[in-house]
Amino acid sequence: MALVELAMFQNPIAAEVARGRLASEGIETILFGGGVASLGLGSMTPARLMVDESDFQAAAAILAEDQR
């Protein structure tokens, strides 16, 4: 399994929404980063949504369709 970055999010909630959408289509993902500061300042690091390289095209198409 070789992971590739599908998308980067400044908002960790948006990253979780995208992750859930892909999971509903049977695509496994991993999120890196996107930690929330304890002072309520929002995300300190971007959340990187990763997928297996074999799922990249399908996952990108799903997220692009959702943006329309």
C-alpha cells in the first residue's frame, strides 16, 4: 500500500467530511495532521487526506463531483 496525498485541508472538520464521503464509497483513507489548538485557535497544521495510490483517481473524481 503506497499512500499519496489526495487533498489538504486547513479545516479539520472539512477533512473529516471528505474522509466520511470516501468511506461511504468504500475508499479507505488516512488523515495526517489537522490538530486543533487547545486555545480555540483552530487548526495548527493542515490535515492531509491520504489514499492508496490505486484509489487516487476514483477518490479525486468523487471529491470533485461533490464540489459541483
